[in-house]
Amino acid sequence: MAFQDLDGSQLLQGILGFIWVCFAIFIGIRIIFKAKKLKRNELIIVGTTYILLSSAWWGVAIQFIVFGFFSQWLPIVGYIFIANFFIPIALVCWIYSFTKMVNPDLTKKFLAIFIPYCIIWELIIISFCFIDVSVLGSLDASNFDSSHGPIFKYIVMVSVLSFVISGIYFSIKSMSLDDPEIKWKGRFLLMAWFAFGLGAALDSFLKDPADIILIVIRVILIASAYLYDLGFFLPKSLKKRVVN
């Protein structure tokens, strides 16, 4: 079996990447189900956003499973497409839900900026998948990872900053409310966005990072998902400890 062909570092990187993706999808689905019960459409889109946000690492998870069971490598175009195509959609979803929760009057104005930007982004992804995929990124088969192209990484940087800055702002707004439980949820969300921003930035912009660094990055991303979960689903046992 191909899993046996992997060294310890490769196996750990693949497992951690797979865990991060599964955890993010699970959290997104939990948020969607909770939002449906509350009849909060903007929260349904928050859950959808988090699922799509993890798509930047779907290539890692899928490649790990495909290689492990079938000893096959994904075509570079397929990998790069999977890892990039859904992020612009996630950004539009997040901007919509973020503005709806913070200031609904800003929704149309923000979408008027981000929708054209994301359409151009999608066109770039689709076009260069056919023209020259190296502009979008390249693969490192030794660790199931990919790196962004020299120009494309700046587009990714804008999206990461958009997610993190707006996420931090939303968290701070939550912390400013009088409800102690909401305050703590805001604190966990703040830590989650900081952790995600750090993990995403390191994963996106470090060139040829050492194996141990990639493992640390995956752990940071998993931690961010756990903190994000606490920001929406504060367990009763923890709530009793932190909420006076």
C-alpha cells in the first residue's frame, strides 16, 4: 500500500492536512444546521464560507488519500484548480455575511467592490489553467503541498487580508457587547482569525519551507478551526468556567 511508501514527515503532513480540512468542513456544516434552526440566512453563508475557505487545502487532503490508496498523483492542473477556484466564492460569501451582521447598509457597497474583483480572479484561475498553470502555482510532491506563482500570490494576499481583517473586526465588535457569553465567543473568534491568518500566510508565502514548519502550520490551522468552533458553539462545561 502506498501509505507505507511515505516517510514519517510526509505521513504526518498528510494526516494533519486531512484533519484540518475535515474539521473545517464539519464546523461549517454545524454552523449551517444551527443557522437553519435560528432562521439566520447570513449564518448559513458563514458556514458555507468556512467550508469553501478550507478548499485551499482540499488538494492536500485529496492528494494524500489518492496517493495512499491508489499510488497516483493528481494532475497539476486539477490540484491547482481545486485549491484555488472556490476561494473567490468564499470571499464573496464572507463579505456578504460579514456586512449583514455588522452593518447591512454596507452590503451592496462592499459587494460592488468584491464581486468584480472575484470575477476577475476566477477568470485568471480558469484562463491560466489552460494557458500556463505555473503562473498560478506549482506542486511539491514530497509533501502533497503547492506554492503560489510569483504574481498570483499577491492576489491571494489580498484575500487573506480581507478575510482576517474583517474577521478580527467582527470579533472585536462581538467582544464589545454586554452579554458575557458573546464576549467570550468574540475572544475565541479573535484568536481563531489570528491563528488562521498566521497559518494561511505562512502556508501561502513561505517558499520551500522545512518539513517541520509545514507540520507546525497544519497544527496552527487545526487550532484555528477549534477556536472558531468555540466562537460559535461554546460548550456548557467551558461556559460555566468563563462566564460569570
